[in-house]
Amino acid sequence: MKFLSTLSLGVLAALAAPAQAQDFPGSAPIVAVVPFAAGGPTDKVARDVTAVMARHLKGQIVIENVGGAGGTIGAKKVATARNDGHTVLIHHIGMSTAPALYRQLGFDPLKDFEMIGEIADVPMVLLGTKNLPPDNFKDLLPYIKANSSKLFLANAGIGSASHLCGLLFMSTIGTQLGTVPYKGTAPALTDLIGGQVNLMCDQTTNVAGQIKAGVVKPYVAMQSARIDAFKDIPAAAEQGLPGIEVKIWHAMYAPKGTPPAVVEKLSAALQAAVEDPVFRGKMAELGAQAATGERARPESLRKHLGNEIAKWTPVIRAAGVYAD
Ligand code: ASP
């Protein structure tokens, strides 16, 4: 009798598992954690991609902004969240630099997550507050060198895109500036516009509108070629900054142990979203590039994340930069 009831429970559980995945997401919303402040560049990518995904999943996706510590607080929250597919993480390149920067990270990007797929690549621009005297990069460089002790560069915390881009910029020009961390570049941009900080390296998904409105000064695109959507901004290579090529890749993850059928459904929705012409168009308008359907797959993201961790870890160790 006992054997029978145990057996029937086992059979029931086995039947229930695929039924759950089949019904996913059901009526409960999926929470997509963005590990930076609302209204910023990662938030923008997340809101645009999840709007299309939700349609494909016939469900609801809500964004939860959990900013702080360069994205590591939000990522850790998802690493330890319930692994039923109702919590996912949308993060960027910081997922690959955090293991080297944070010695007390508390999660392993490769081991504690199921990979869903890549979303988009976003370029970066060095911006100044509107009342900064130089009007172009040629004049900015000597100005920075002469005023380095008075100038402050905003970023979204150690390991954020703005932090990495700022480090690269300062090491390329051989000048250190003071840095000011925020929970995301949305609040940092407010302070840049207000003049509380002087400079910031930021993703175009955050600053496209402000550049077009002329409320900040874009000095240089942090890549070797000009950005299609911002042809007026000179590229780093034209301004005597060789070897600068910054692209902020974004991807989606779920907690380890999320059922494979659920991962597959999420990834299929992501693949459909990145191929969606409206999403691709929105990204292109902001200077970004949606991933291909091929890159929006778990295997492709696993390989990419592994390669990125292998690329960044020795660079960060050699630079001796640590968050703790
Ligand atoms: N992606 C961050 C944000 O959304 C900014 C950064 O990484 O620099 O605010």
C-alpha cells in the first residue's frame, strides 16, 4: 500500500513537471531583474525586448530594477531566486568582468545560471556636461590634462559599462580623474545634465535623446568607426585614440535548475524578439544592434560568456583593479 502510494505520487510528480513547462508562463508574471536603475540603458534594452517576448509567450513580463555594485546585487538576487522561470536576469558585459573585479562575488556566472541568450550590442560615447568649455575632442584632451584634479567622471559602479569604458579612456590618455558611482547611468545622466559631474562614458541607449536635444556634449564614440545613428560624433580612431573598441553586449539568464523546457520557451521567445523588425528598428535608432536569432540561444551565450570571462579576467588581474 505504502509502495503504491509512493509510486503513484512519483507518477503524478512526473506528469506534473512537463504539464507545468507546457503551461509556462501561465497567469503569473515573469519578473525580469535589471541590475541597474530604472530609465537607464540596460532598462531600455530590457523593456523593449521583454515587450516582444511577452507577446510570444502570451504572458506578462514585469521589470524589477535592483541597482547597485555594478550590477552584482541584482545578479546575485536572480542566482538565488526560485528556478521556475518566473525570475530572469537581463545583464550586460558586467556579468563577465564581475568574477575578476569582485573577490566576494557570491555567485558564479557560468555555474549558477541557465543561459537564455544574447539580446543586443550597444555602443558607448564619451559625453560632457553642456557648460564644459571644450566643444570638441581635440580641445577636450588638453583641457582634461590641465584640469584633471577638478574633473569628475560618473559611472554606474565598479564593473559597469561606464566604469570599464572610463577606465579604458583614462588609461588611453594617461590621465586619472575622480570618479563618482551611481546605481545606474540614468541618475548619473541627471547629474551630468545638472553639472554635478563633468564627464561620463555612456551607452547610446541612454543618451540618444539628450544628444539629439543638445543637453549634453558628445565628444567621441568609443569605437574605431562612427556609430551609424550618430554619424556626427567622431570615432575614437579618428581622434588619436587607437585600439578603443567598446561594445556592450546584453543577455538574459535564469537561475540554475530552471526546467529545460522552460529555458527553451524563454529562449524561443527571445529569438523571436531579436528577429522582430520593430525591436531591431528601435535598437538601430538608438545606435544599438539587436543580436541575431542564432546568438539568442543558450549554447551561443554559454560560449560567449565563457570567452568573455577568459578575456577579461587576466586584463583585470594585471590592472590590479578590485571592487573589495
Ligand atoms: N548599464 C548600466 C545602466 O543601465 C550603466 C552601465 O553599465 O554603465 O545604468
